[in-house]
Amino acid sequence: MKLTGALLIILAFTVSFHPGEQEAARKHVVSQDVISQARSAYYSLARKEFKGFAATVEPNWEVILGQAATPANLKVFRAVRFSMVVDANGAVTVSHEVGPNVVNPELVTRIHNDVQRLVNGFFNTWRIFVVSSPFPETENQTRIENSGTQHRLTYTTQSGKVTIAMAGDFTITEWNSTGPTVKRTVKPQFQKTPDGFLLTGYQGVFEPIGDGIKTTLDFHIEYQDVNGMKVPLKLRFSGMHGSEPVEAEVVFRVKM
């Protein structure tokens, strides 16, 4: 049974960035006032004392498997039931249970690993913009360039160089991370809320430096309210892995 590439290529967008990894930039130190304003402009679960949550994970196998979604295949995939725990930092642990009459442990392990990659890949990007912040915590880590009403921030992490382009109201228009072997680009979309800009989707572009396959995916996020906090309800993405179209849909139902 062949699994769709959609579950595998999500790893291309597992962003290995976190503010705690940043190294000091030596020149053009940005004003702490600009950074503080930018940080406060975004919806932040950390400011709401987010403690994490538990949820079921419900992949839409008809969408993910595409033409391989035969009745026999769907019976096997739907027999594996997933759940997850998201901690206060937005990191995810995925677990699973299997129904009766499932006799292929190797296939179950493959299904679990692929769903885990998909969920981890999404949450590793989502938490940057919603749980913590894409901006540095101290002023001596970043340099800024101003061009009219545009800002461009640059700094380094353990994985490489990060650049953020944003408008005058601090809306991020593009996030780039360039390392030795790959360039990742995130073009986010936001909804303006009373608590700041909330991530509602993004286009992710994965470009290998050298050999490899370019991947472009469009992500769309729907939210649910849990104790006054916004957490993902449904994730949908579609795009191209080289010349291969990919698509997936997953629902996260919070356990109350």
C-alpha cells in the first residue's frame, strides 16, 4: 500500500527556528522599541498564559490518499485512531490506538510516523507566529533596514540566516530561512483581532540548494475557542511537490 507524498513532504516546512536559538548580530542593531511594538502587534498564546491542550487528530484519508482511497484502504487507515498533546511551547506529541482485526503492525507504524511528521511539521511553524513570537527578545540580536513604510529584519540562528519583511503596521509579508542546503520561505496571512494579528494561513516554499525537489504548499487554518484561546481546529493544505500535486486535511478536536 503506497502512502501519499503529502504526508512525507510536510517535513520540508518543519521550521527549525526559535527565538532562543538566535545569535547576536554585530552591526546595525535594531531599536528595542521597534521590536517591542512588532511583538505586541501579534496574537500570542504565551501572553494568555497558555498551558497547552490535548486533542484527537482526524486525518481526512479520502483527501490525503486521493485515488488510493479505496474502500479496503480506507478501512485500514481509519482503524488507526490518533491523539496529540500540545505543550505550553506549542510542541506536539502524537500517539495512536488501533482497532480490532488490524494485523499489519509495520503498516500501522508507517501510518503513525507519517501523521506524526505532518502534525509536527505544521505545529512547528504555527507556534512561531501564535504561541511565542517570530521576533527576537533582546535588541542586540537583530539588524533592521527601513524603506519608507517597510521594515526588513535580519539575524542568524543555529540553522542559518533569517530575514523577515514586514509592512509599517508590523504585518509580516515574508519569512525566509537560508541554511547550507535549503532555503525555506513562509508568506503568512493574518486576521486582525482585538488581541493582535492571528495566523490564518501561509504559503510555504521549500527550495533545495543544489540537488533536490522544490515544493510549494498553501496552508489554511481554521480555529476553535478553548478557554478564551484560539487553537487550530482544521488544517488544509495543497500544492506541488515537483510535478506531483499533493493535498491533505486534518481536524483537531480538543478534549474538554
